[in-house]
Amino acid sequence: MSKTLKNFYDALQRLIDEKPKVITGTYSINNDTVALEAGRKRGTIKKSRPELAELIEILKQEVLAYM
């Protein structure tokens, strides 16, 4: 697993645990908040990047879990 991908997964876990380091205030878990929490720009997590397919699927499941 690349360092960038690990950062995304770590950021997602922090958001799930409600212990973000970067995001402040209320937030919803989505591609952009995970990217920002991981220290990246909005729009970094895209479906067109095959290496992020598994992360995007996990994000979808987390979003559904919070609905």
C-alpha cells in the first residue's frame, strides 16, 4: 500500500472515530472531507483513479451507514 493510500485510510478512520486532526466543526464523511483530512485537495479522490477504487467503495458503505 502506498503512503498516500495509507494516509487516506487513516484519515477515513479518524473521521469515523470522530477524532479528526484537520477538519473542524461538523462534517459529513465523503471523498472531499477524507481528502482534506489526509492533507490533500478537494477532488483528489476520484473514480477515474483505479488505485482508489477500494477506498471509494468503503466510503460509499460508510456514507450509507450514517444515513
